[in-house]
Amino acid sequence: MDSVAMKELMEQLMQLLLLAAFIACGSCHAYQVPKATIKVNTPQGFEVSIADEPGITLFAFHGKLNAEMEDLSDQTWATDVVSSRNNRWTYHNRQQKLQLGDVLYYWTTVRYNGLDYHSYNQHYTVAQANLNNQSIDLQTQGGTDKSIVINGNPTINIFVS
């Protein structure tokens, strides 16, 4: 085979490889990690969660309070959540007391269809409204969800008959 024929063969091979790569990536889509919901609990603790959806098999939370993370290993909390509950993937911290103005710096990972996707450089500032409200999620007889929000006093009594 002469050099001209070899060059044409190599060009055709490159075109086939590029076409194959284009077709393979054409069926792919860039998964967007859902924005995490932060819930401040009183008198202490917080929760970080995302909604469940088909394809998610892991949710990971990495966070630090009142100091930005210098690198991916610089964190106070690092937890993998391996199952959803009540249609949410939730990290529960029952120890940390959050104060007005505290900043929670964090990043999350979602394993979606076997691949890990990350949402880096996130932060959440604790506001007064987050410290005063408590909510209880109920399910009515008709199957719809209702929330009761309690402002102020975090102590309530519930009597079930």
C-alpha cells in the first residue's frame, strides 16, 4: 500500500472514530445535580436533602461550618446516604446547633445511572426565619400531603385518640 492510500485509509478511520464518538455522546445528557434543600432544626441539628428520582442510587454530603473548604478533603462532615426515605435522600445532623448568620459551606454528589455527578462550592446562610419555624408533614385521608408550620415555640403537645 502506498503512502497516499495509507493516508486516505487513516483519514477514513479517523472519520469513523469521530462519527462513533459523536453517536455515543449524542445519546448522553449532562445530568444536573438537584439543588439541595437545607432545613434547620431546633433546638439543634440540620438536614440536607434532594428529591428522589429514578436512577439515583447514592447521595453524598460534604460540609463545613463558617469556613470555606480549601480542597475536597477539607470538611467537618462527609457522609454517603445509600437509600432514600419518604421520596428524599437526606443527610441528618442531629448534633450541630446553628446560629443566626452561620454559613454552611458544602458540596454534594449524586450517583445517577452508575455515574457520580457533583455540585461544588455551595453555601447556605442561616436566617431568622429558619430558626423560628418548625414543620410537621401530614398525610390526609385523601392521600395529599399537608404541612403544619409552628412559629416560635419549638415545643408542642400532640394528642392522638
